[in-house]
Amino acid sequence: QVQLQQWGAGLLQPSETLSLTCAVYSGSFSGYYWSWIRQPPGKGLEWIGEINHRGSTNYNPSLKSRVTMSVDTSQNHISLKLSSVAAADTGIYYCARRGVVAAAGQLDYWGQGTLVTVSS
Amino acid sequence: DIQMTQSPSSLSASAGDRVTITCRASQGISNYLAWYQQKPGKVPELLIYAASTLQSGVPSRFSGSGSGTDFTLTISSLQPEDVATYYCQKYGSAPRTFGRGTKVEIK
């Protein structure tokens, strides 16, 4: 059973950098893209971006200037950094798995979510 | 970028009712569409992919249809445990945009 476990700092001040990590347990790591999604309190889901085991990335254009994703294939970890955070970046951040090919791009496994609050 | 428009934003129906949620893409996306269910306080879960394929373990009262720009999620007989927010997502190409969600409640 594939498991995604994520962690990171939950409270940030404005202008700081958000940093989250997602570990993948069981199943193939290299055969998938690994995505980040966020959800502001009481609002809908927003796709942040994705990365594969080679480090190839796709980012949401609205966040691209502030987002960096990386991968550590030795530990089956993916990481998200979001710079210059503001209150609007407050929310639950999820990592999730999607297939490599377009026809298998659904998000079938999700992490437990990490609440990140940006407040001074 | 392709926009995903869901309707309605919320609905209230009686147990046993047939419920239909619509998702419209601003451009054709073939059948590269997924539906997710998010129960209150929980992680989203995959319900349907490829517009109409039920994810393993999902009850058969859920069904999906559509191709191109217009898609539908149907719950044939609404159950109390189906209270949730439902999201569509296009996934064939980046950005893999979600719809804004449909909140389903029981009357």
C-alpha cells in the first residue's frame, strides 16, 4: 500500500520561505509524478505543481516565480519551497501521486496534509 | 490556460435522491478528467478518473460521464455518507486545474 507522509514548519512569518517534505513509502517512486496541492481555509483545491524522479517539473503559472520543487531519489522524498509567503498562502498543503502518462494523470494517493499558517 | 467551471456550487438533496454535478472545461480535454470527494476535515479521495472509470472501492452509485468539454458526476441514490465537497480536475496537461467544488448536503 502506497503511503505518503509529509512534514514541515506549520507557522511562518510573512516574507519567509515555506518548506515541506513528502516521503513516499512502498510502490514505485520513479514511475510517477509527485504533486503538491494546497487548500486555503474553507476554500477549494489549488494545484501548485509536480516533479518526477528526474527532477522534471511543471508549476502553476500563478505561483511559478515563488515555487521550487526538488527530489531526493535516495530517500524517495520530494520537497516544496515557496518563497516570500503572505497570509494568502495560509492553508493545508498536500502531496499526491499521479501517473506519468497523460491518460494516467489522476491523483490516486494523497498525503495527510500539513497546515501552514502565515502570520506575524 | 484551461478553466474548469463546476455547477452548482452547492446543493441540498434528500437521502435517496439522484444528484448531478456538472464540470465544464473552457477547451476540450478529451476524457482526462477526474472527480474527487472531500469529506469535512478529511483528505480528498479519488472517485472517478478518465471521466467515467470508477476508482477501486468506490460505491457503484457514483458514476461519471462526458468527453471534450462537458462532464457529469452522478450519485444515483444519495446516502448520508456522501455529504462532502466534490471537485473535478483536468489532468491531461499542466496546469492541472481543479474546479471550485460542489458542496453536497442532505436535507
